[in-house]
Amino acid sequence: MADDDTAVRAGLGQQIKDRLQAAADEFKTTAVGQPGPVKPSGKSPRRARLTLSRIDPWSVMKAAFLLSIALAIVTIVAVFIVWTVLGAAGVWDSINSSVQDIVGGQDTSTFNVEDYLGTGRVMGFTVLVSVIDVVLLTAVATLGAFLYNMAAALVGGIDVTLTEDR
């Protein structure tokens, strides 16, 4: 074995040292003493042109499932907060008195809007819609990945140019 940091390929240790030295030279301290990148003069930023030719449907499904679960939780919490604030603000009592004033009669004295739009019913409906939303969003995102892969097989995918920020 050689004594130059590696047994795999001769000169690899020197290449690593050269790259580390180049990176250290690039991040020298600035004039005010704060570390930062030194801008090269007249040198354009590096660019890489890549083609997005395939999206893994399994990865899309996992990510879409987790994001739709987060959306469902946010929806349930938001509806609960809104419904609680509306109840605390006296909106339901105001609606009950307005219905009694508009319709009149003795039949309206037993009317209570919370019998129809109570917190329990609204939260149950919200949970049901959220569960359906999780299933549909996950399925649509996965189907979108499959469709993209089929279209990319025909036309080659989407070309992306990445530019180094300097």
C-alpha cells in the first residue's frame, strides 16, 4: 500500500487535497473580517443543464400522502377554531333570534340552529371530507407521476438549467 492516503487509486489523495485547498481559497475572509465567498472577477457562474425524465411514483405517493395528512389536520383545526369563535361571539343566538323574528309564531320558539349546524355535526363532516381529501390527493398525485412518466417517455422530459448563485 502506498503512503499517500489511499489504496484505491493513485493520486486520489492529492486530488482531494487540491479540491479542499481550492474551497478554502474561495472562502477567505472579506475586508471587514467576516467570512464569506470571494467573488471571482469576470468569471461567469457555472451552469448545468439537466433533463427531468422520470419521477418515481412511490416517492410522489409518500410525499403526497404526508402533505395531504397535514392539510387534513390543518383543515380540522381551522374549522374547529372558526366554529368555536362563532359560538363564543354569539352568532348562533343571533341567528336563532333572527329566525324567530322573521318567521314568528310559537313554532319558532323551539328552533335552534345548533340542532342543524352543531359543532359535532360540522366536525364529523369535516373529518369525513378530510379523509376523502387525503385519499383523492394521494391518488391524483400518484396518477400524475405515472402520466408524467408516460409523457416524458414520448417527448423526453423537461429540460432544467441549474445556475450556481454567486
